[in-house]
Amino acid sequence: MISSVLVANRGEIACRVFRTCRDLGISTVAVHSDADADALHVREADAAVRLPGAAPSETYLRGDLVVEAALAAGADAVHPGYGFLSENADFARAVVAAGLVWIGPPPEAIEAMASKTRAKELLGIAPLRPEDVTEADLPVLVKAAAGGGGRGMRVVRELDSLEGELRSASAEAASAFGDGEVFVEPYVENGRHVEVQLLADTHGTVWALGTRDCSLQRRHQKVVEEAPAPGLPAGLVDELYERATAAAKAVGYVGAGTVEFLVKDGRAHFLEMNTRLQVEHPVTEEVYGVDLVALQIAVAEGRELPAGPPARGGHAIEARLYAEDPARGWAPQAGVLHRFEVPGGVRADTGYASGDTVGVHYDPMLAKLIVHAETREAALRKLTHALERAVVHGPVTNRELLVASLRHPDFANAAEGLDTGFYDRNLAALTAPAPGGEHAAVAAALAQAASRTGRFGGGWRNLRSQDEIRTYGDHTVGYRPTRGGGYEVTSPEGVRVVKASPGSVSLEVAGVVRHFEVAAYGETVHAGGHRLTVHPRFPDPAAARRAPGSLLAPMPGTVVRVADGLAVGDRVTAGQPLLWLEAMKMEHRVTAPASGTLTALHAAPGHQVEVGALLAVVQEEDPA
């Protein structure tokens, strides 16, 4: 019997495994980097072991240090979570060799399936050799052989860019998984991403625990997932089950795993098998009423599964809440998560609590919100409502995008409108400013005014004063104190102040009263679900001195590569990649804003940069 589990991971998945361990009476051990010393998963564990350093390559990817940590803490089993070393056969072997229980598939099965190239060979699917790719093969997908989560993936539409994308994908894969092997396969555009959850024991039983649809993706990383996959013909579902279970039996698979397919025009194209627990496993748990982590532990202890899985019931949807800005190329965001609250009745799997800091070293996912209901429509309504009412004060997030996505008619009509091209087609509309921003700005301005006076209203003078003007993002607010101790809003028009205090403002617009909770954190104000940035009353002198064409770091990170041969004085063209930043385990390309001459280059591989740091300057050429 397992009595103590070390989770070789961090954040949300570590907290998720710990929760089941507590329910089972199993003690828990966390590992942590220096950057994660006070992280939620460390606080929730019974014991914790430091992995010196911050970068994944120094910490969570050091299998030797993780095994040493397990032995030092007295753990008798290791759960890998997902990502990092979860699909590393050598790590699994090292765990077993140390006399510990590995809560995962046999190393031989990991070797056979966790490498996407070997998995395809096993199933008779030969990947393209990069040197054999021709124009006729385009588009193709460059993909990491190990790991997943969209890292190390690049779509190539032009043959000339293949070599650079191979190099970029390999660097990103090496950073995320400790393995830079990549391969090339045909790219199936705008298919549905459908997968089958498997669970197998050591006695020959293999369960197919239904389908999931994970078609809403950005950068090949899933954003919204649901179970079961809606609108699939029964015959196709049977085929997916058969192919998935056959793949598992072919390698003697044990534990939890997932077989992924792209479905288009009624055909299912095999993608890969993930030899680990998936991020989206909660939707399967909800519709089958099971705890997959508890079942993983039971299988690792040698227990036998029942002959068949339990009956499925209802529909479940999961949305991943990220600290990122979808309107700025999905740029990850860092900073303090001042306040984080999720409405009751919703499952929230998270690695953060109010007051925690979102750092720059790891994935920017804050939480997964999961709902279950009798029908897809009811689950959709429930999740949308929960996202709207969640309190997320801190960095920019994708919360508004999630709400807009769930309300989009293509998502509602899943059988016809749901595919992996959803965001390519709809991102501009989905990231348009949410309605009500100008009134949220009014609430922010009045709350600020009330906090200055220390009471409702105040500041009225017998002589008519000039309007107070405040600007939040694109919204300018004008107001003045009134004789009764309240406020009159002069811009925008049509707004009547019902009440105003430092933390709460009520406004009447067109006969409808709306209430805004307001909280300010430095230059950021959250008002009624809107995140607003205070416009400084006086311009930044440094910005005024900045040369036109300056390229600033969009996020804190590390410069991992500069374009080959790039030097000051070179002529560059608009959109040309100049350098690459790595932040939160993803590479971000910095391109020339216009055609012209590179007049300054302040970046070099290995440089750590803060957000807003000057990277380069491109002097735009005279159009004449």
C-alpha cells in the first residue's frame, strides 16, 4: 500500500494530486524551485523539498534531483503529473530503480508511445522526413517528439521557413521537456480535435472512458474542453474506441492515457498517444463520476479494475483561465494575483490563491473551471455565468475571451462550427472591448474621488468648479461634486450616480441601475469585471525620448535567439523575425514593425529582459 506520494510537478496538477491523496489518507511531498518556494502546492503539501534554481532545466526537469527528494522525504511513490518528466521513460526507470512506486505506465510503454515518432511507426504511420518535404506537402506541422501542450509546434506554410521553424520548435521543446527531438507531419487544417481517455490495469483490463472534444486551441494548446465530444456519429465513436484500446493493448499499457485524433470529413486521423494524465481529465471525471488520480494510485498498487467503466451521465465543460493577453498575440502576463475567487457550485482546479505571484518561468495557466450538468446547453450556461462572476484581480487574463467563446454561435453549434480554426477565424471579434467599459471607468473615477474625500461626495464649492477629468485606457470620464454631497457625471452623457463609495459605485444608465465593485492596485483598477489601466496625468518623459520604431519587450523573459547574421545597419522588411524571447515556457517572436534599417540592437542570447525593455530600433524607410 502506498503511504506517501511525491508529485514531480508544480502548480495546479500538484494541488490536484494532493487533494486525492488527502482523501485517501496518503501523505504528500512537494518539490519546488526557488521561484516556487511559497507556491500553493508547496503550502498544501505535508513536506517539501527544494530544487535549487528557477529554470525548468535546473529544477523540475532534473530527474535525479526529484528521485533524491523522494528518498530524502521518505516517499514511497512518485506521481509525475503532466508536462515536465511525465513522459520520460528514463525518469520512470530511475524511480523504479530507487525502490519507489511509479504511478504511471511502464517505461517500455512510455518509450513506445510518448515519442510521437515511435508511436506513429508502431501504428504503421511514417512521419515526413524534413529533407523530403516539398511544396506539394504544405502545410505541414513541426512537432515535438516528446511532451505536448502545444510546445514545440509550428505550422509551416512556406518551404523557405521550414528550417527556421524546425530550429525554433526544437529549442522550445528542449526547454519544456528536456528533449529537442522534433518531426514533421501533414497538417490537417480545421479538423476537430477529439480524444479518448483510457485507463488500464495490470490484469489486462482496458477501459475507454468516453470522448473529449478539445478543438478550441491557441498555439496548438487547448483552451476549452468538453466531454463527451458532441455530435459525433455512433459508428465513428466506436471506431475511436477500438483504435485507442488497440493502441494501448499493443504496448501493454497500464495506467491513465489518452489517444488523440483529428476528425475531418468523417475520418479520424491519429495524432498521438499521451502516456500521462491530461490537463482536461476533470471533464471525464465529472461525466463518469470517477477520480482518475485515485484510480491511477489503485492501479499502481496492483488492484484490478472492474470489467467495465461506470455509466456516463450528463455533460461537462472545462475552461482554462490563463494570465495572458489574447489581443496581443496571447502574450503571457506576470504579476500579483491580488484577489481570486470563483463562485460556488463550480469546480476550480488551481495552483494559485489570492495574493500569490504569477512568475515568468512557467506556464501562465491560473486555473481550470469545470462544470457538469444534465445537458450541454445547461453546462454551457453554467460555465459562462461562473466565468462572468469570478473575481480575478491582477494580471490581464483571457477571461473575457472565454466568455465570448462560449457564447459564440459556432461553439453552440458544435457539430458544424467547432474545429481547431475557431480562433483563427474569430479572434478579432472575440477580443473586441467588452460592452460597459465606459461606465466601469466612471465607477473607477468616482470610487477614487470618494476615497480621497473619505466619505460619499464632499468637495462641493459654492462657485462652479471645473470638471475633474480622469482617463482609464480609452475612456475619459468627466465629473464634478454636487451640493448634496454626490457627483454629477458630465462625460459620458446619460449617467446618473446613485451612490459612490471607495469600494462600490451604483450608476443608472437609460433607467437601469448597475452596481460596480471597485478595487485599485497601483495603476490598475478592477471595476465590475473590467480591468482598467489608469492613464497618467503627465506623460512619461522616457517615452517621449524613445526613438520611433523602438521594439520593446512585450513581457519579461529571456532572449533565446537572434536572427542569424543580424547586425546594426542591416535592412529589414516588415514582419521579418528579428529575435525570439522565451517566457512562461513558450517562445515569442519579435518582428520588424516596418521595412527599414536596423539602427540599434540591444538583445543577445541569454539576456534577461523586463517588460518594456528596449530590444532594437528599426528606422522606417522613407516611402518616397
